[in-house]
Amino acid sequence: MNPPDPVGLLDTSLVIDLMVCDPEQLPAAAFVSAVTLAELSAGPLVARTDDERLQRQHVLQLAESTFDPLPFDAACARHFGAVVASLRRSGRKSRARGLDALIAATALAHDLPLYTKNPQDFEGIAGLSVRSGSGNQGPGDRR
């Protein structure tokens, strides 16, 4: 196994499961995108049960208190265009994973590897360095 990078961008799936992830598989300095905080902010509002709402609110508050998010700025917007073009060239629909494309653009704009529990979500994006996160199961995993 390769050692983790000194810095990296965590996608939403890893932030959701941060408490169960193996820290040895994560970058020493981890960042998140403002897009991830947007996704996490929606979580409690669309939860189906009170328990799910509380769990999602806890994850949101943990993320907000742990990370200073990287903004989605003009550089990210320019990279987003390249991400969409890459996805279309590879035959994937960019709209289906729009938030993932915004997170990928943030990683590219900041020249950071992207850590995720769902590497298949980022296949076909030219220039993006993707690292698979912890193998531990958690709510951030796709079932």
C-alpha cells in the first residue's frame, strides 16, 4: 500500500464516514470543498427519520468545526468545464454526478489528489488523481 499524500481533498462520502475511516489512509492535511459542505447541509433537511436527521446534523457540525472549506471560485469554474468535457468524452453524463464534478473541479484547481469512498464516481476525468478511501463500511458508501 502506498503512503497517503501529504495533502488531499476529501469528497463528501469520506467526510460522512470520517469517524470510521482509517487515518493512515488519509492525507496528513485534509481539505474539503464548499460543495461538500453544501451537500452535507442538505442532509438533515431531507432525512426521512429523526434519527437520520440527528446523525446527519452531527456530521455537518463536525465538518463545519473541523474544516475551512476551499471555495468554488473562478479557477474551479474553469476546471469544471474541463471536467464536464472529460465526462462527455468518456460517455458519462455530467449532470448525473453534478456535485461530484464540482468537487473534482475543486481538486484540479488546487492541484490536490481527491480521496473518496466511491472512486467510480470520478472515472473518466482527465488529470484528476483519485485515491480510494478507507475500506470501512459507513453511511458514505453506496449500496
